Amino acid sequence: MRRGQAWGVVLGLLVLGALAVLPLLPWVDSGYAVSMAINLLMYVVLATAWALFSGSGGHVSLATAAFFGLGSYVVAVLGGDMAWPWVLACAALACALVAAFVGLATLRLHGVYFVIFSFGLAEFIRQFVIWYEANVSGSVGRYVFLDISQAQILWQLCALTLLLFVLGWWLVRSRLGLAMRMMGDDELVARHCGVNTTRAKLLVFAFSAVFMGLAGAVMAPRWTYIDPNIAFNPMVSFQTLIMALLGGASRLHGPLLGVFPLVLLFEYLWTSFPNHYSILLGLSFLLIVYLLPKGVLGWFDRVARGGPA
Amino acid sequence: MPLLDALLNGLTLGGMYALIAMGLGLQYGVARIMNLAYGQFLIASAFAAFWLFARHGLSPLLSLLLLPPLAFACNWLLYRILLMPLVRRAKSRSALEVDSILLSFGLLFVIEGLVLALFGGNYVNYAYLGQVVVVLGTPLALNRLLALGFALLLGSLLYAFLHRSRYGTALRAVSVSPQAAQLVAIDVRAAAAMAFALGGTMVAASGVLVSMFLTFNVSMGVVFTMKALIVVIMGGVGSLAGCLVAGLVLGLTESLVATFIAPGLTLVATFALFLGLLMLRPTGLFKGAAA
């Protein structure tokens, strides 16, 4: 094993260790630390799920907010009427269906076409929901009164993270994961080798969408009030993308390395410079593009080869 | 008559969309830069025109003379300083696309933050030539007609530049094939910088025109970027005629949907249109026509 990879693994293990400690937080501190941990885990799930589909290249997706919001909205609509596990199942099902439907139509698109399409998807769903709520159900916002505490949200997110990593680990090593990597290198070659590219992309897209939707569903009780502008906030898509890319989207543990520093940085910027948050956020994006073009993972590899950092 | 109203409104709106999209088409078609901060440039220019009018009493028509050349210089520098390193680093076209998407995200937030810090998040508009003229029995505000007139003028100027001048021909050559353009002694990087700056000029001009008749705020940039992208892709990358047709189609669709179905569904309609078209003709309406 090369030294850079070893460093990556050590860091990955440290992060995993942190993840193992997080569920114990509610017994130590009930306020700020728990809410930070929830924020962290939410982005861990989103960025990892994002990288599973987009990391192999070819399809940079900005649809994260669409699925995240869809999950939250299912909770807002059904939350009071069903037992919690059923609500979660409905959220997952809704995301899988939308992903499958949308994917069938658009996964033939490449490169920038797909980026724009996925960029529009969240806006599209947001406007549709606003229109539907205003004209059919009568009020745009909804209240979520569910008896779910911050600690329970944290534990659910921990369980979701664990599930995502186990299934993701299996997915990467399965024939499907191999097919995705092959398509990332050259889709034509993959097709000639007998990979059903549409089916493979569709399955992985739906898989990643389900986890994004579940993250949204689990987070929903935290807000108590949801309207489409909160649920389908495009910032979620942007931040997920930049975190996954900072860490390195080509491996399963890559996004973790980006989520931890950036969630802390964004939190710091938001609390210290609320009026200039957007400017500083933009500048940090620029810095990442120039200084770490291959992400933290790529930086480790380069350091290991003895090149310039 | 509602149908005629909707058609006329759709045509003026569509003309603006076509103009807005032309600049993005230049930046993406020739310079190969996917500028997702495009709408923020437009909003920034609209706010500049607003500020000049409200504070200094400068007519938007003078802003139209003043701001675009300034934008040309700024965008040229932007390309030379910020984008050049990415262009040098990129191994392939798609690598440059991903990098430019990330970079323009950064710019998006920076510009939005600056505008927010300077002007706040409120909707603004100003009264300029608000008189109503009646066209074919349909009332239309004079500022809207004027904006449409200038949009047509600017579009024709750009067309003439690209198709009648030697330098414009060089730009089109780069958009068709950067490698082959080098063989006939075209400086591809200079041409790309030029195209990017020209695109920035077009967007600054569109921003001033839009500010004359529209109430706007900071967060509207994203919507303009979306619409410009949809127009560029629907028309086929690098085709001015495609831009015009797609812009008009988009404007008419929006206006008809707003009049006859529901004003809240315009974005839904344009997105559905975009999807439908992509499934039928993934390369756009006018692919194959020269830029």
C-alpha cells in the first residue's frame, strides 16, 4: 500500500471513530454539540450518496436538493397519519419512483446537459409543490408536529450513515459498482462489454436518491415548519457537491474527508460573518478549485508520490 | 383579446431571453466555459443601472453605453486571471467543464453576496418610460418595447460581427474546432478570452434592459441562468438563429401558460418543454448550423 493511501485510510479510520462516538453525544451535551453532529451526519449521508452516483464521472448531479426536499415533504404530508417507519418507507419509495421516472428520461444526457437538467429538477419540483399547495391544498407551509427529539434524529442519522456505508461498500464491490467505474472511464467500451448502461445508472441513481430522501425525511421533524423554499433549498445541492469534491468523490470514504472540515468552516463563517457569509462561501469554493483540484484524497496521493503538495 | 395579449407579451419576453442566452452561448460555445454565475452577472448589471438611475439620475440608455464596455474589460480580466489557469490545467474538455462549473459556483456566491451587502435583499424597480402604448389593441409599456428594440439591435450587431467580420469568423472557427483553428493561425486563447468578454458584454447590456421593465432582486439570478441555459441547449450550442427561435418559443410558452393555465406554473412548463425537446432532439433544434 502506498503511503498516501495509508494516510487516507488512517484519516478515514479517525473519521469513522468520530462517527462511532457521535451517538453518545446526547448524554454528554444536549444542545449545541448535538445539533452540530446532526448537521455533520446529514452532509455525510448526502455527500456519500452523491458520490456513489456522481463520483465515477460523467454525471455531476445537482438534484440533491430535489430528493432531500421530497423526503422532507413526504414527512410533512404523511407525518401525522402513519407510524414513523411507514412514513420513512413512503419517503424512500417516493424518491425511488421519482428517480426511476426522471432517470429513464434523462440518464442518456451527458456532461453539462445532465448538470443543467438536475439543476432544474429541484426548482421544477419546488415550483410545482408551491403551485399545488397554493391551489389545491390551500396553504403553502405545513407544520410538522412529531414527537421526535434531537437525540432521536441523531441516532436515526447514525443508523442511516451506517446502512449507507455497508450497502455502499457492497455496491462498490458488486458487479454494479464495477459497471459504474467502467462507464466513468468509457461508456462506449462498457456497452460493448455487455453492460446494460441504462439499467446500471438507473439503479445507482435510485439508490443514491433513496438515501438523500431518507436524510430529508429524518431531518424534517427538526424544522417543525416546512415550506417548499426551505425543503428544496438549492444550497443543499451546492454544499453537498463541494463537500464531496473536496474530499474526493472517487472512493467511498472520500466525501467524509470533505464533509468534516467544510461543515465546521461553514458553521464558523455563518456564526462569525452572517452578513458576508455568501461572499466568504464563494471565496472558499474558489480556493478549493485552485488549491485542491483532486480533493483531499488526490492531495494525499500526490504527497505520497513526493510531488508538490 | 387574451390570446393576442399573450402572444405579444410572449414575443417581447422571448426577444429578451434570446438576447440573454446569446452571451451564454458565446461563453460556452467558443470559450468552452460553463458559466453558472451568468444570471448573477445580469442581476449585478441590473442593480448597477438601478443605482445610476436612482442616485445619479442617469438614464438607463446612458447606462447601456457605459456599463457594457466596463463589463467587457472586467470579463476579459476575469478570463485572463481566473480562468486561464484552469484552461491550462484541463486535460480534456469535460475536465474544463467541471472546473468551470465549480469556479462559477464560487463566483455566483461572491457576486450574490456583494450585491446583497451593497443593496440588500429587497425587490427593486424604477420608473422609466412607463407610458403605455397600444399595439394592435393590446396595451404595452413603452419601456418594454424599447428594451425589445434594443435587444433586436444588439442581436443583429452580434450577428453581423460574427458573420461579416474577419475576427468574428475566427471566433466561429474556434467554436467549430479549436484544433483546426490553430492550424490556420488563429490564437485560440485570445479568441476564447474575446468570446468570454463579449458574452459578459451581452449579459451586462441585457441586465440594463431587463432592469428597465422588470422588478428584480438578488436571488433572481439563478432563474435567469436556468432560462439562458435552456435556450442555449434548446437552440443548439453555438447557433444564434437557434437562440432566437428557442428564446421566442420559451417566451411564448411562458406567456401562454401564465395566461391560460396558471402563472405559478411557468417554470414547470419551460422545464417540461426542455425535457421533451431533449428526448426528441438531444442536440437541439439547430445543431449543424454554423455558429
